[in-house]
Amino acid sequence: MSNYFEFASQELLIKLAQVKYYIRKHNPTIGVLTEEILRTFLRNHLPKAVSVKQGFILSDDGGLSKQCDIIIYDSQNYAPFYRINDIVIVPREAVLCIIEVKTTINNMIFHKSIDYFKSLPNCEQARTYLFIFNSQSVAQIQRHFSNYKHEGSYQSFDHDSFQMLPDEIVGINESYHLVKEAIISERDAIGYCARYYEDQEGTDMSALQTFFLSVYSTVERHIQMSCINAKQLPSREKYHPRKLVSMRAFDLFDM
């Protein structure tokens, strides 16, 4: 199974390279097509109980979010308020995952991504992801966090601002999958942790595979909660046995 996802990772990057070969001087178009590459992958691999679209989230008070690159929402129990082609406006309670997609990353792009996640409406049940095709190293991502310009005089993350950060950050070409959580080391802190796994054959699990399992688990939990018969279904994790090999973490602030 891990080899399949390694091939899938290479396929995503090849598709992006094909786009950039022909479209070299129009970044907005490259961005749109990059998003569609990932949307297509997720549509092909997630249960039909959910839809994978781009669009906007409508809050109870009528507030409309910024455009979301990828919204995964419960399309069995919720109809969109509006749909044209592949763009939808959906109620916030229908949203399961929000994914911001980046072709590449640098300091400015990363900081704008943080601002984007801060602007999202409160969707308590939704998991948020920053997905980067051609990413930088984990160390560089840590530096982008450290030099982020905060509002006010207190130039550091805290519990409130931390809640607004993406739950997970995925770098495909660098193959890391950072998850927002508590970091227990010499001191208790809050930050991000990347876990690296092997499958039963000793093959490294790619970041795409661990990202997919995270998204699938979010969808799976929702299906099990909303459908009584679904509770009898085996978890997808059963088909992806893995062994923890190593970890890498960095903290943003003390507990």
C-alpha cells in the first residue's frame, strides 16, 4: 500500500510539472490547476457520502468565508445553498475538512496562509490542512512561524492564536506531515510534530499516505456518527498497518 501512495505522490508532482511546462507566466492559472489535481485525487479515493469541491462557507449569521481551495462536506445530509459547476456555498455545519493548497511556499506565502486560516469561520467539527506540493524543509517552516508578524505588541503565538492555525501541514516533495499538538520534552509546550512511519514490509510511508489517512479518518468518524449501520464498517486504518520510526517536533509557545 505504501508503494501505491509513493507512486501517487510522484504522479501528483508530475501533473504539476506538466501544468508548469505549458503555463509558465500565469500563476493564478497554475494555482487553480494545482488545486484541481488534489481535488481529483481526493474525489477518487474518498467515500461518495462526501463531496470534494471549491467554494465558500456560510455562517449562521450570514457571514461568508474567503474562497476555500478544497471543501470536503457532507453532501448526503446537506445541500449547498448555491452551486455553479464545481463551486459551492455550503453551511458551516456540513464542512468536514478545509484544505488550502499551495504549489510552493516561501515566507510571504506562508504568512498569508496563516492569515487565511485565521479568517475562517468557526467550524468546530472541521479539520484544517495546509497542503504544499513543492515545500521547504521542516526547519524552514519553523522559521516562517518564528518570524510571523502578530497583531499588537506581543510577538508570539498563544493559546488563542494557536487555535486558528491549520491542524496539519503537509509537504509532499519533502514528505512530512506536521500535526498541531502538545510537545512533551524538557518543558511542556505547544507546537507541531511530524511522525514518520514504516508499513509491515518496512517501506517508508509517504506524507501523502498519512495525509490521506487523516482526511479519511475525519470523514469516517462523521459517517459513523451520522449513520447507525456505518458503525459496523471496518476502519480504513486496518488496511494501513504502520510502525512509528521517528519523530520531529518544534514548539511555538510554552503551555
